[in-house]
Amino acid sequence: MPEAQYPEIRALGLFAEMAEANFLSLMRGAYVQNFPPHIELISEGEPSDFLHVVLSGSVDLFSTWNGRDTSLATVRPISTFILAATVKNAPYLMSARTLEKSRIVLIPSQDVRAIFDVDGSFARAIVTELAQCYRSVIKAQKDLKLRTSLERLANYLLRYQKRAGGAAAFDLDFEKRRLASVLGMTPENLSRAFKGLQPYGVTVEGTRIAIADQADLERFARPNPLIDDHST
Amino acid sequence: MPEAQYPEIRALGLFAEMAEANFLSLMRGAYVQNFPPHIELISEGEPSDFLHVVLSGSVDLFSTWNGRDTSLATVRPISTFILAATVKNAPYLMSARTLEKSRIVLIPSQDVRAIFDVDGSFARAIVTELAQCYRSVIKAQKDLKLRTSLERLANYLLRYQKRAGGAAAFDLDFEKRRLASVLGMTPENLSRAFKGLQPYGVTVEGTRIAIADQADLERFARPNPLIDDHST
DNA sequence: ATGGCGGCTTGACAAATATCAAGCGATCCG
DNA sequence: CGGATCGCTTGATATTTGTCAAGCCGCCAT
């Protein structure tokens, strides 16, 4: 892959501290690829040949069973996905598809495992990354098991608002049907859930969401850092 | 803690490969404690002072929000819990309570982090453990989002049967109300779900479960290694 | 033994959620 | 400019799940 892109990868927590020689060795086997929207990058059950790094665009991690499917997470730049499968040399548990045009680095999994075996800094960085991922899924699990769909939506909107800069109005930059899937409900029920939040000052016009009174919505949503703060 | 117990801890994947000196250093700060049943060991939100290792008994990991609560996992000997919080030096995301009389090792988190910084083997072992935990939660998440409660119960019984030795009849060694919570339903609905599995040959008498025709139940349950095989 | 107590089950009912069908309103393309 | 397509919304209805109340049963302690 072109050396021009090394710095932005090197800047990732995962690669920042490792020995230069090992980093270069990883990069030598890696390559960057541009994908159009809606391309399936990997399928669950396949062997984990590559660690993926999203440089631009976004990727949907989803899973299928018995004719149903569900979105489990969205990967945004700049971060990696399927690290756990790579280090365990186990099959992917989720499939991945681009949501939009995306630039993605592919690093052969065996290289990652080889360097991981010899570079303690890299191993420690992987620990931090995995611990972060683990805690995020636990939070998602709590969200799903402890809250109703209306509460999940309310808290999602509050998180999204914060990430979008905190303004009272903001745009959803992806399809509502995906949001429904992420939140564990049907698109029809998402529509109704938005209506159900009107009494708390939420208005929707197309992709534009407005929160009239944040404190009011929070009184209903009861956000909790142990579920909603995805930075710790 | 008594040196007599070092070997069984040392035998854990997490501690097997690390340098002897570092292992001893970890053990020096650790201590074993016996807990009666139904004791809350840790509460979510607290700082993660200790890495826990269950030597005997069993521990329920659960979480609470807005007056509701849910069981997220059961820890059985010999394994650790709250490793992620320990390495990230972040608050616990789950509470833990003993289900029965349990012997538990407490290792100060700061010792774990200190050794983790200097012992590459230990760091690598932590990676493997965390990757395993991560993948388990992803599987639980898929189970919850892709299956109905009846399907979850059916697959749970098949997994439990396999773990209990594969016999057609076996005993549930914990309360059904906990099973209901683990499966994300109410005790009342668990009762009804058991009845709903009767047409597939499942019979229940107290804690005793019998699966008349495993193939029949599997036709309904459609177990999938990417959800139900917790060993990879 | 026997009187509570707790967990489990059952039934009736309520609430939440999914499904099905139809219509609306953008956008894309011939 | 139609006309088709696709995602979203809405209403009607079915299914699933939760809630409440009552009763059952085994267990423990007096």
C-alpha cells in the first residue's frame, strides 16, 4: 500500500506504540482498497483472513439466522473491525458491508498474529482495543435487555446528538430501516416510536431530528453512563 | 494467599505462560476468600479494584437500570471475570453475586495492570481471554436479536445438555427465574415456553429436563455454531 | 407434624411489538 | 414529462410478551 497513508494508520491507538520495524512489516503485506456502497466485504462463518481498517466511509456489521437479519454495529473512520476473529484465528461472527463508498485497509491476519507474538507493545494495544470493544457490546446488551424500544430510541437520539456536536437539531446520516435494525425493532415500529417521543419534544422531518427540550427527553430516557457512554 | 492454591490458578490459560517471577508477584498481593450464597461481590459503577477468579461455586453477573434487572452471564470455575474493567481501569459494567457458596481469588487490579505492562506473555494471554469474552457476548447478542424466546430456550437446552454430558435427561442446577432472566424473559413466560416445547419432545418435572428426540428439537431450534458454540 | 415462605405455574388480561396491506412522496430514468 | 421504484408512514389486525392475581407445592423451621 502507498506509504502516504501510513501516518493515519500509525495514528490509531492500535498501531501507535508498536516498534517501527514491526509496523512497517505489517504495512508491507497490507493493501488499501476502495469499495462502492452496499458491497459485502466479508460473510459470517468465513475464516478471518484480514484485519480491516476503515479509513473513510462506513461499514455495517450484521448477522443473519434462519431468514432474519440484524445490524449489530456501525464502524466509522478511523477504526478497525473483526480484531477478535483475527487474533483467535476463528471464523467471523458477523458479516460486513459498506454503507457508502469506503476506503479500507486489509492487513493479512497471519501477519497480525505473527507480530502480536513478538511485539509486547502491540499486544498491549490489542488488549486495550479488545477491552473497549467488549465493553461496548456489554453496553449494547444491557440497552437491549433493560429497555423498551421507546427508551432505546430516546437514548440513541441523545447519544447521536452528542456525537453530532450537541445541537438541538441534527440529521440522521443513514437509513431509518438500519436504525430500526440496530435498535432491535421493525421499521414500522420505529416510525411509531418517533411519534411516541413527540410528547417529549422530539420532532422528525425526513432525516432531520429536532430535540426541543433536552432535559425533558432525558427525564424520560434516563441515560446512564454505564450503558450510553461508549467512550469508557 | 496459601501457596497450595497456586497450581490451579497457574493452570488457567490466563496465567499459564507468564514468567514465574511475575506470577509470584501477582499471587503475593492476591488473597482467597470464601463467600456464602447470594452475596453481592461487586456493584456496577464501582472502580475495578480486583480481578476475580472463581475457584469453586458460581457467580451471576447482572445489571440494573431504572428498577429493572437482568442476568447477563454465569461464571463457573475455573475462570475470571471483569478482566476488561481491570485492564482499562474503568468502572464495572456489571454487578456480581454468588449463586452458591464460592471460593474466589481477588487479585489487585493495579498489580494486573503493572505486570501486564512488563510481561508480553501475560499481555498475549489477556488478548486471547478478552477475544473469547468478546465473541461470547456477540453470540449472546445475536441470540437475543435474531431469535424468539421459544427459540432461545430450545437452543439453550441443547447447549446445556451438551455441557451436562449429552444425556437425554439432565438437571438444571439453578433457579428457573434466573434462566428466564438470562434468556431475556419473565419467569411466567419461561413456564409457558417450556410448554411450547412439548410438541418437540421436551418434558419438565421440577428441575429435571428430558429431551425425547434430540433431532426433533434441533429441527425446531436450528442451532448454529456461530451463535451456540461458545468454545470458539 | 404443621404453618409459613418462596419459587413455580396457571389463567385472565393488558401492553408491546410484529405483520400485512395500502398509500404517500421523494428520486431516478426512459 | 410520466411512470416506476424505493423507503417511509399509517391503519388494521395478529402475535408475542408482560403484568397481575391466585393457587400449588416443596422446603424449612418452629
